[in-house]
Amino acid sequence: MYPAYGARALAAGMLGVAVAAAAAGLALGAPQPAHGVHGAHGAHGVHGVDGVRRVQAGVIITPGMRQFRRESRQGPSTTAQCEQLIQIACYNPAQIQQAYHLPALYSRGITGKGSTIVIVDPYGSPTIAGDLRTFDRAEGVPNPPSLRIIRPAGKVPAYNPDNANMVGWASETTLDVEYAHTIAPGAKLLLVETPGGGSAGTVSMPQIVTAEQYVIRHRLGDVISQSFVATEQAIGSAGIRSLRGAYLAAYSARVTVLAGSGDSGATGYESNQRSYYTYPVTSWPASDPLVTAVGGTRLNLDASGNRNSADTVWNDTYSQTANQLVNGNNGPNPLAGGGGKSVIFGRPSYQNTVRGVVGAHRGVPDISMSAACTGAVNVYQGFGGQPTGWYALCGTSEATPLFAGIVALADQVAGHPIGLINPALYRLAAEHAPGIVSVRSGNNTVSFRQGGRSRTVHGYSARSGYNLAVGVGTVNAQYFVPELARLAAAKATGQPL
């Protein structure tokens, strides 16, 4: 996630987190078959309480954010105010809801009622309950049926406003909760906080696996939203295989798992978290065949949320305005939706219809939602370590909770959790279903300076149909939600898809 600053403050950072492998340097071979649906190596480790398998340490994740200043206004800015003061658009919940044609569903009582969205974030936020109430009151969003917080992976250390990592994770948590709720206001919210590394502020990926396995084992939620990434090369194939246990369990339990595709376009951070790869890479867990990878688009909306123009691939790499707000310089810096071909996983069967694009590899992303920093969303944050107020945030850790809300709506229509949705996504795209909207403009090529040289990592361009910049496209939820629920119902009853 990138918080954006200016009069409304966009802040800098990567998609929610960057991940470094303690066992960096694990050898990578050719793409491995996508064990995914029919079984794979699970999480290695020892059993913990309640029979949850506790994976051993190996991958450490840390947030990559810098907070600047909040806007001077007492309430959320309008799009026109943001455009005047900081030269970017910012959007409120009503605009996002209209952009995805959600009022047509709300009028029929489809709000996510009966479903539970699971949001997993290290540390969490000490003010999330109050911040959500303030957000809902100011933005006219109904209060959720419940917001429950659990800590199944162990005791979470007390919030320290002087710990930049904790402040960053609190911001990530707030974005995740407020915008999953924006899309599915009738769904229950379950925030799963993990302990991290205490005062050092580091966070363990195995803790997240343990927490997700607990949620799945106890059937606490229907869709899991994850806003963290790591380049596959930074973890290695053995490390990734050891961390897949939660996704295998989710598949068996018919729980949908989502992950953002990353905020660095066609590149990503090396294991040192300072240098970018100078060739195309793809990030995990988005690349896992049992996870739905959510990429990023840029919306161009009027004050009512209607489109001024068609959605494009999110790529702010070459925007001086976005770079000044996020990075404090004119750029270019990688600032775009992730996408590409996995070097770990082979093409899953549900991508056979797009084999001409992905070849023998798992392709990422699968679907895309709003993520641009030049079209950010308004978020209310009240935790310590920064001024209380309204901030504009962006990145695929915006897109991912947005899509989690969409899945919760489909769960309600289906009458049960719909589980792995990727086969349905590609079936709908092949059928040219009206709920799938092609994104035909833009790319995720990025440039940056590194080692005293200008570098460009050439990515992928959007076109009609599936592509490695936005996946199958984006959604018109008025049609997409019932279409997805229909295919899920057919799958549950054993009817041919």
C-alpha cells in the first residue's frame, strides 16, 4: 500500500509489505507443476495448539512505508479538492461503489449479509474500531454487523507509536478494513492480527500461515484478504512450498484466498529490500495457483462515481506528481500493478484457455481493481505516530480488500462460501460474460535509477482479453456477482460448469 500525501497526504511504501527471505538464495529451477488443486507440499513444522501446524521461521516480512502529513481539512476531501490541492484525484466510498455498479445490488439486499471477510495484518491497529466508526459516519456507510479481532498466532506486542513498522502496519490495517467494508457493508469483519517480532517491528510470514490455518480450521471466515508480497526469487521454491499449508487448507474448506500482485510493476525487491530486480519478476503469494491474484487499475471518475473514461492499467511510474507525493522526488520509480509469469508454478488447468499468453507458467494477475496513486481512496486513521485525520491511500492493497468485498457479495448470493474462484473467472472471461470488463490500455513497464544507471524493466501491455498487466480485466459487479455465484453453485452441486 502507498499512502498518498499532500493536502490529503499520500505516504510512501510498497504494497503493504515487502518480504525478505531469511533463507535467501534458495535455488530456483524451471517452473514446477502447479500442484495446487490436487495436492502439494504443505507447511513443514511442528503442531501447535488446536492441532494447527506451526511452520518454522524462514521468511520475514516488513512494511515499507513513510508517513508525511495529513490534510488540513476536518473531513474527507472531494475529488475536486484533491485535484486542486495536490493534483491527483481522490475518491470516497460512494464513488467507488458507483464505479463498480454496486447500488444495483444493494437495492436488492445484496450487501454481503451472512458472509465474513477475513483481513490478516501483523500488529493491526489499536484504533481500528473507532476509526471504522468515524469513517462510516463521515462517508455514509452503514456500520458492519460486527468487527471482531483475534490473535491466534500469539500475543501481539503493545502498540508503539515510535515504531515506524507498527505505524505502517496500522495504516495498512485501516485501509484493508475500511475498503473491504465499503464494498460489502453487510458482511462481518474478522481482523486477524499476528505478533510480529516485538520491539524490532519485524514480522514473520510463518506466523501469518499459522493464523490463517487457525481461521480455516475453525471455519471463521469465507474470504481471506492479504496485502503483502514477496518476489518469488527472494523466497525460493523450497521456502514457498513450506508456506503453502494455509492455501491448501483453504482450498479444501472452500475458503477464497486473495493476494495483491504487488506495487512495483514488472519488477520487485531483491531479498535485501533495497535493490530492484533488473528483469521481470513475479510475486508470491499472488502467484500461487490456489490464490486469486488481484492487480491494479486506474479509475477516472466524476464526483458521482461515473467514469469519465475507461479504466487503464495502474502505472504511476512516470508521473512526477505521484512520485513527489509517494517518493519525494520526480522519479521515475516503480509504482505500478504487478504482473508476469511465475518461475515456481506451472500453468494451472484453469489458465489453459489463455495458454497463448502465459505459456507453461502460472500467469498473474487474475483480476484487477482500483489501485492508482493518481486516483487514491480516502481513509480515516486515528492511531498514534502520525496526526489523526484523513489520508489518501493507494496500491494493490487497496484493490485486494475491494475485491474481497466483491467475493463476500457473491457468497451471499450463492448462499455459501464459494472457495477457489479462479476457474470461474477464466470461464466467465471465455464466455465474454458482461460482468468481466476488459482493460485495453496501459502497461506495467517500470524504470528507476540503480547503481548509478537508469534501468527499465519491460513489462506487459493491456489488450482485449487476458493479459499479464490486469488479468481478465476488471468487474461490473451488478452482473459479475450473480455470474460468479451461479458458477460457484453449479460447482457445489456437481453440475457441469
